[in-house]
Amino acid sequence: MTNDDDVVLEVRNLSVEYGSGPGAVRAVEKVSLSLRRGEVLGIAGESGSGKSTLAFAMNRLLRPPGFITGGSVRYRAKSGQEVDILDMTGEELRTFRWAELAMVFQSAMNALNPVLSIRAQLADTLRAHRGRMTRKEEHERIIELLRLVGISADRASAFPHELSGGMRQRAMIAIALALEPEIIVMDEPTTALDVVMQRQVLAVIMGLRKRLRFSVIFITHDLSLLLEMADRIAVMYAGRVVELGASSELYKRPRHPYSYGLLHSFPTIRGPRIELTGIGGWPPDLRSTPPGCSFHPRCLHAQDPCRSRVPVLAPPSGETARQVACLLHEAAGIGRVPAELAGQS
């Protein structure tokens, strides 16, 4: 693991396949990321880019036919002790999950148990990990957790179907916070919500993060959402990270053509009108990804080397905090970097 004491989670060369043998689909390809304490790390990309598979792999929640085929996911506790989540036994995982690393799933209606009240589901989490609590302590903790996420105490006895989508998502966040974990992974937690409810849920998340100082991995297809809340953003395409850097820098000066396309796929609310360029074509079929750079069939700047060489994620010239997987930015270079990818537009 890196010597940076601020790093709480480090993913190195993580690969995931669905199926086995010649027909296996590589959904995540040697992804490396680090998460610092108190940081919000955003992971963005189109559907099918590998975002959710990466999240499930980090949590050891993949089920067959999904298999982790390589890499490591190292967690560093505040005590300095390091463990590789991929090496944990079943009992170690049971103790580790929710206490150190929790997850908020994409669909709260599917993630919550439909036949148990919200109170019962919170109580199950507390009893499984903190069995010594008295009934009074348990009740007080449940009410405290619900109030933290903006749910009144009289809704504790409600069942999931009796709550709105936003309330269900808040309940999922309360369950994730129950044991005060160091890391919370959020897999598109606002996708099914309208924009007003999205804003409310995001305000809850950011307020709690500032108050409780946990780290967040926030996964979404909406890059504009991450620009508001994330400290750093990793952009994924076809199972690989193609750009990684500070959200402010990525917004002002995207380096990868795919990042540039994502940024120019949604309208601005203020300022002059601009023409939306978007990204032509569609994501590749992971059963048969194109050779070389997987983005080259959709890239306006693709050249012959892009069709045969796989770019390496590395800092572009003149930068150290940014990483980009694009042959245009490699030291040897394959031609002049277009103005819009060089921060000159």
C-alpha cells in the first residue's frame, strides 16, 4: 500500500470477469484507485462501463458468474493495521462489512426487506454487530440514526412500501451509518429519484459526511452531479479508468476525449447557449472489445496507433495529480494534442 497515511482504501490492478473460459467477459480491467480519509471519490461513466461491478468487487459482493480474477483491495484502519479485503474469510468479512465499509445500493426498494419495518432492519444490523446493547440503547440509536437522515421517529415502524423513494433511500443511508463505518460506497443512490428529491438526498449525504467525516465512493452515470460533490473523479470506459483527477481540474480541462464528450453532453443552466456535441456511437460489447484503445471507434481524434496500442493510465505532460489513458498525452506522443484536450478551449 502507498505510504500516504491519508489513504484508507487502495485498489490495485483489480480485474473482474463474468463467466469462464474463452467466452468470459472482462467487465473490469486492472483498475487502480485510492481513497483518502474524509474524501468523496466519484466514479463516472455510461451504463456498462463497469462502475457497479467495481463496487461489488471491492465489497466482495459479486456472485457467480462474476469472479475477481486479479488484484487487491487493501483497507487501512485508523490504527495503521492493513488488510486485503480479497483475502478475508467469511467470518472476517461478516465482521468487517458495515462496521468498516458499508454500501448504499442503487434501488432501495430491492435492497430493503419488504416484510420488515425500517426499525426492525436497523435493529437487525445493530444486534448482529453490537449484541450487548440494551433495548433502550437500541431504541435510542435507531431514533438517532433516523433523525440523522431526516426521518421522523414516528416513521420507524413503517414498511418500505409505505415510504417514498427519497425516504427509502434515506433509510438505506441510515442502515449504512448504523455502525459508523470509515467508508460508504454509494452505487447510483439517486438514479430513480426526481431532481428535487435528488438534491435533498445529496444534501443529507454531504451534511453527514462533513459531520461524521467518513469517506465516500459515489458511483453515477451523471458526471454533472459529481462535479458538485466529489473531490476527485475517476472516469471509466469499457471496464478501465481512462481519466482520474481533481473534479475542478477535470471540469475546466478534461484531458481524455471521452471525459470531454461526457462534459459536453448536458446543457448549462447559466451563461450563453452552447451546442451540445455529445458522443457518437455506443459503448462497446464487452464480449468483443475493439483492439487498441477501446474508445477509438467513437473518438474524433483517433489515429492509426489508437487502433492497435492500448494506452496506459499515466500523468500527462506537465501534470502530476492527473492521470489519463490516451496516446495523445503519452510522452512519445502520436501527434499534436487538440486544443480542447489541452486546456486551451
